[in-house]
Amino acid sequence: MASSKSRQRALARAKTERQIARRAAAARRRRQWQAGIGIAVVLALLVVVVIWKTGGFSPAPIKADDCAYTAVDAGSGVTDVGKPQATDVIKSGVKTMTIALGQGTVTAKLDPAKAPCTVNSMSYLAGKKFFDNTTCHRVTDSILQCGDPSGTGSGGPAYRFPNENVPAPIAPSADPSASADPSTPPSNNALYPAGTVAMAHSSQPDSNSSQFFLVFKDTQFPADYTIFGTITGGLDVLEKIGAAGNDGSNEAGGGKPNQEVKISSLTVTDTAPDESAPEPVPSAASQPPSSSAPATPSAGASSNS
């Protein structure tokens, strides 16, 4: 009898020990699971922090074959012809821009590799005959500015886009305007040689549209204008237009040409021009080109660049 009771107590004790062991094992598994969850949360937070620090949550940058053509509200001077395609933009080869003026023809070699979005825009607008039968609204002693269908300097298409191929500023030692005073900041001017074809824009950021300028005499402007081509023919035509003078009406320098300058047609083709680029002439300071077209035309106000 005593032996039977001893066996029962032993069995009960073994059962209790098994229950305690199972509870302990379950508690360990629970702690391990909770620890695993905690580690996973910490790792996830670390990954999020790393992605945030490296700009992973920032908007994706515009790729080389994507162009940021931003629509603007319709307003005075805006001619809506739609927008160019922004993807699969040509980034190689050479295009020829031919401008037929009343005074003669100007040709230029355009470089899609350096300014693909600008060349793409100019090609699109030329295909829409955007520039045909328009007048150039500004001339100085070094540039002729065109590309505004209204002929006022305040017009353009219904989209804008950022700068691309801007020139490097002149080194202080090479800049005649640089001061010997070390406390004076260096000039941000760049050299735009004779033969340069570049975009004009307003003082607002990313405000390139359709206005462009043709340089027929070396000049210095702020290093803030997209260079997209080189004049290959007709530099003498531009020099004669400049020699005829202007009415001095533009606040940034120059004004409306005394001799009307009308573009009868402007085309852009995929062939390279035959002419070679002109040799630069000695540089001369001038006032910067500008487009008085505001970033938002409906606002009705802007400041020249």
C-alpha cells in the first residue's frame, strides 16, 4: 500500500514537473518571439532612417532622357501649342536650325548631347511653325533676341523648363570686372562668344520657354543661360542688324531694332550644317539678355534677368 502511494506521488510530481517545463518552454518561446519582433522593428527603423538620409524618399530626379516641361496658365502673350514629349528625347547627333530673316539667313548647329531638352523644345516649336512670321523684339551691340510671337518680349508657349548647359563663370583673374579687394565676391559672369545660341529667361527659376538670343559679338552675361548651339552661317547678317541700332527701350540694355527683324520661317532639321563655326571676336561687356515673360503669365508681372 505504501509502495502504491509512493508511485502515485512520484507520478504526480513528474506530471507537475512536466507542466512546469512546458510552461517554461512556452515562456522562452514567447520571449524569443518578442525579442525577434523588437529586433525586426529596430532594423526596419534603421533601414527607413538610412533611406531617408540618402534621399530615398525625395522625388525621383529628372533623368537625362526625361525633360521637365511644366505647363503654365494661359495669359497675355501665351500661345498654347501643347508640350513636347518629355521621354525618349534625342541626346546625340547634330541638328541644324535655319532662320530666314528679311535681312538674310542665319544657320546654327544645335547640340542635343549638351542640351537635349532645349533642342527638343526648339525642334517641337519649329515643327509647329511657332516662330514663323514673328519679329525679333530686342537687339544690343552684341546679341539679337527673338522667339516671342507677340514681339513684345513677354510671350511664349504654355510651358516652361529648367536650364541645362550653362557656361562656367570666368575665373576671377581673367574677369576684368573682378575687384582686387578680397572682401568683394567674384563676378558670376561667363563669356558668351560670338556665334553662341542660347536661351533667354526671366528672373524666375526654370523659366526657359521659346525666347532665344544669337550672339554676334563676344559678351559677358551671368552664367545662367542655356547654350544649345553655335552659329554656322549668317553672322554678318546679325552684325548688320546690330549696327542699325535700337530704340533703347529695354531696361536690361538695347531695345527694339531700328530696322524691323522678322522671321519668315525657322526650321530645325536632323542634318548637320555645311558651314564651319565662326571665329570669336574680342570680348566686350554688355547687359544680360532677358525675357520679361513671367513664370506665371497670368500674374501679369515679372522682372528681367
